[in-house]
Amino acid sequence: MSNQDLNQLRQRVDEINGELLNLISERASLVQEIGRVKEKQGVNRYDPVRERAMLNKIVDSNNGPFENSTIEHLFKEIFKAGLELQQDDHRKALLVSRKKKPEDTIVEIRGEKVGNGSPTFVFGPCAVESYEQVAEVAQAIKDKGLKLIRGGAFKPRTSPYDFQGLGLEGLKILKRVADEYDLGVVSEIVNPADVELACDYIDVIQIGARNMQNFELLKAAGDVKKPVLLKRGLAATIEEFINAAEYIISRGNDQIILCERGIRTYERATRNTLDISAVPILKQETHLPVLVDVTHSTGRRDLLIPTAKAALAIGADGVMAEVHPDPAVALSDSAQQMNLQQFNEFYSEVLQSIPVKA
């Protein structure tokens, strides 16, 4: 075979490559359109029965030289790429996506604007134990000119024998203290049936890590006009975290604050592993404000200050941490809560680390 013949064959291969590319691109456009139709109809994008029927038809038409197994492999990859294209289209349409809304969402809670460029601080005891306990912490918060207090009334605990919170009585205590000290209340709700009731007592519905994928709770929180603080699950990917927020916003409630609180890894030096890189990713991918819970991510008082500084330095909109008048006698998480003196030191040092805007 002469060089001229070889060049002609190569030229024909190049032509076929171009034809294949055009056909694959045309197929991809059709797959995208099918995905949009299925979404409107509420139909699952992946249809294994349809995929198998297509593969059988293709294999039946195969006259070689490729083996049927090779043909199946090639077309499975094409099918997979098409499905991923449909999923990408769906992701681009997420209501929490910055592509959907380029400007930042600012969540206002009793005068505190979360996500407006100034750091927000949320402090308070792990669990509400008494009026006196919460009021003492509230006074310390108010003395610093802060606007928000956190406290658990419903406590999902690892052990069923641990303190589960005071329930409705705890919410009533939080409401009383909030009114007396002019503070906004952040408290966790664990049962969808309690969401509407809780709205009478709290200003922000917290959905904890263990409930991040409690979809009925997410939908219930989305149905009310109350800000939601959504914590990342113990082993949730960022994509799963974002989609959990989508459950809330899809019901009409766009007042969502994301909270990175550490994820479970093999490391035992800290209670969890603070995924600090999640902060800029969430800020890039969504328009929602992002807080970092330094208490639950570390479980160590000696790490609260450096991790809070790191959170704000990397772009977090604020920090959450636990404070108790006497952590040694706390009914839950006593080892990780700050006492009032440590709280003063924490706030002073973290505040000094915030760069002054020109």
C-alpha cells in the first residue's frame, strides 16, 4: 500500500470522526430535551428497561468487526454521558444555585442581617436547662451588642438515655428570655409536626446534622415563612447538603442559612473534622449565607478560637459556638462548651482578627 493510499484511509477516518462527533452531539441534544420533558412529567430520568431495549436493538444490528460486548461497552458509555448531561441540566436549575441567583441572599433576623458582609455570631447553651441558665448567657450576649442566641429544646442524642431536652417548656423559656433581652432565637426542631408550633416561640428553625436528610422536616420548614439554619450531615457530601437546602427553597422559603459543622472521618483528635474548604465552595455554588459551628466540628474548647478565625478568614458569614454559665454541670456536651469568662476571651480575640474594611 502506497503512502497515498494510507493518507486517503486516514482522511476517511478523520471524516468519520467528524460525522460521529456530529451524531453524538445531535443525540446529546435530544437526550437533554427528553430530560426536560421527563422533569416536567415528574418521570425518573434513568430508565433501565429502555436502556436495555436500545442495547438489544443495537447488538442485533451489529455485523462486526467489533464483538457484541465491545459494542455494548461503547454504547453504555454514551448512555452514561447522556444521563450525566441531564443531571447537569437539573443541577444548573437549582433554586439555591448562584447561577440561578447571582446576588447574595441576606437573611434578616430581628435586625441582624446574616450574609451582608459583616460577621454574624450565634452563641448560647447546647441545651436549655432553666430560665436562669439561659438568661445569664443572654445577658453576656447582649452586653456585647449581639443579636442572636441559640439553645436546644429538642435534643436528638446518640443514646436514648441521654438528656433529650425540655421540649415545649424549653421553647417557652427561650421565648421569655428573647423578649426580655431583645434577642433572636435559634433552636432545633426534629419533628415536622412541631414546626408550626415552634414558629410561635423561635425566630430561626435549626435543622440539625442528624436531620439534614429528614425530607419531611425539610419540606415542613420550607412551608413556613421563618428563616432556617440548615446544618451539614455527619457524612454528607457538599452536593447532598446543597440538595437538602433545595428541598426547603423548593417549597417557597428562600431564607436559608447553611452551617458547616464538621463531618465524620477516621480522625479522633477532634469530635468531627471541620471541612473548612466547604465554606468557599458553598459560597461559590450557592447564594446562601454560610456559618461555621466551631463547637460541634471540634468538640474542643482549646480549638474554638483558631477555627473561628479560620472560618471568618476563608469567607464564612459568621460563627456559631456554645456557651454555658457552668459547663461542668451541663446536661449535654459539657466538655465543649465555653464558660462566660472563656466566652469573653473568645469573642474579644476573634473580633480583633476581623480585618477592618476600608
